[in-house]
Amino acid sequence: MTVDPWHREFHVALRAVRDGAIMARHVRENVGEPALQKSDQSPATVADFAVQALVAHRLAENFPDDPLVAEEDAATLRTPSAQTMVHSVMAALHHSAPDLDSKRALDLIDRGRGTPAERFWTLDPVDGTQGFVRGGQYVVALALIVRGQVEIGLIGCPALSLDDRPMADRGWMACAVRGRGSFAASLQEEALRPLRVSPCRDPRFARLLRSFEAEHINLTTFNSIVQALGVQATPVLMDSQAKHVVVAAGCADLLIRVPATKTFRDKIWDQAAGSLIIEEAGGRVTDLSGALLDFGVGYLLKANEGVIASNGLLHPAVLDAVRGATMGR
Ligand code: AMP
Ligand code: MG
């Protein structure tokens, strides 16, 4: 894979995401710590904090001037009742970053409170925390954004199978550099193979993905779109940007995200890496109106309602179905 002009950024980020994904899987298999409730009532686990510390550490070492805009911060970890959690985060980090003490680790987690700039990184250390807790899909997602465009996207998927490997061999890395294509490798191996979206043209035969968590979407509108398209197979429920990797790999044809409310806006770290990986695999990603996602307006996708990501061929039909289903809402 030729990755100029982002050679160094790509290789540092690839190693960080791969190590983060392997660490998250290790935590899932070995640490029974329950999730913390954050102030917005969403859960955060040892893996969320440890992966954010590790990726922030690698980026700070290599690109100290780049802001990091990430999902977690260390505020909850700094409270006295979170000391057991801090201990578990440090234990998780010991293998990949033995030089870190807890003060530095918490400061690195707080590096994720950076603000979007001309050039910055955005990270979801564990996208799909509910999938992580439940035993579903979850991913580590990192992207480099320059002047509002995603230039590099990486997704580490510890629980995903893209072929018929046995359970023990699960785990994939997907990555893309703008203009250079999308690639995947098993978490254990270095060799990258190209990703390509599916050739499906007929919406009736589309393999469709949606969020596992029904509260994340407007199920009524989603079902109307599915009906208008005439999709025959039951949609597959999957957490996180693992969905984007599955579409980029041609193992599904389409994902539709209709937010639960008209005013909800996705966070950039929930879409940045996945959108580039699908586009560079030959697919198309837009909001519900057909507009490109705008990563240059802050940490929310303020300008975009919902997401449609497809193999490209199905996109016009989906936009028509969405128009019909959302008219007069
Ligand atoms: P998914 O598994 O595709 O629903 O994506 C998981 C992501 O959804 C999480 O990382 C959250 O950032 C995001 N999320 C959390 N709550 C909501 C919500 N109420 N509506 C939409 N997305 C949400
Ligand atoms: Mg997320």
C-alpha cells in the first residue's frame, strides 16, 4: 500500500490502533470490572480509558502539536470512588506502555479534550461500548482530519470475522488513506489486502445493516425505508463502525442510520474512519439528504442528519426511499 504523503502518520496510527484493539480484547476477556456511568449516563469501561491513554500516548510522542478530539476524558477517573478502575486501567496499559504512571495516563486521557483545528486526530477508543459489554461488536476508531476532510481512517475490530476463521482467530484491522484505497489485515498479521464494496444493484437483495441498539435510531422511519426499498432479508443488527468495515469488505451492501430524533447529530469519531474506509473501497457515504458528511464544523456532524453508507450502486434508490419515508416528518 502506497500511503504518501501520510507515510509516518499512517504507520504510527496503524500500530496504535492495532495495539489498542488487541488490548481492548484482552481487557474484555480478562477484566471483569463493571462499566462506569459517565455524567451523560452512557457507560465507559477499563478498555475505553486504557485504549484512549495508549493511542493518545503514541500520538503525543510522534505528533505533539496535533490536537486529539476523543470520546473520553478522565474526570470520572479523578474521583476517589474510581480508584479500583484506575488500577485496572494501569494494569491494562502495563504491557503496551510500561513507562506510564497513573498521573501521566490520566493526563493523556485528557489530551482527548482537544478542539478541532486545521489538522487534528479524532478517536473513539471503544466505539460500541454497549456491544463490548454485551459480547457484540466493538471497534477502536481513529482518523486524521485535515481542513475538514478525513485523510486517514483506521478501525481495529477485535470481535469481527470477515472470513471463516474459527472464533479464536477473530479480529481485523481496516484502514484507508484518501486516494490510496482501503485495506484490511487480520489483527495478528501485517499483510494488507484490498477491500472492495459489493456489486449488488438490486435493493431487494441488499444485505442491510443497522445499529443493534434500537434507542440509537428511529425504528419506524427505518422500517418505512426498508419497506419502500423492498429489501427482502431481515436487517442485520450490529454495534459500532464494524458495520462500515463489513460494507467496505463487500460482506454487506448498505447501512442506514436514521437518528432517533431529527435534531440528533453524530459525533465525528463515530463516522470519520468508517466513512473514508467505505469511500476508498468504492462505496458512497452521505447523510439522509444525500449531502457529504462535513467533518470541518466541530466535534459534532452539525450539518448532517443521519448516515447512509452503501456500495454506491444502491445509493440513488436509498435516497429516493428516504425522501419518501421522511417527507412531512
Ligand atoms: P451504533 O452501535 O452504530 O449505534 O453506534 C454506537 C455509537 O452511537 C456510540 O459510540 C455513541 O457515540 C452513539 N450513540 C450513543 N447514544 C446515541 C443515541 N441516542 N443516538 C444515536 N447514537 C448514539
Ligand atoms: Mg462511539
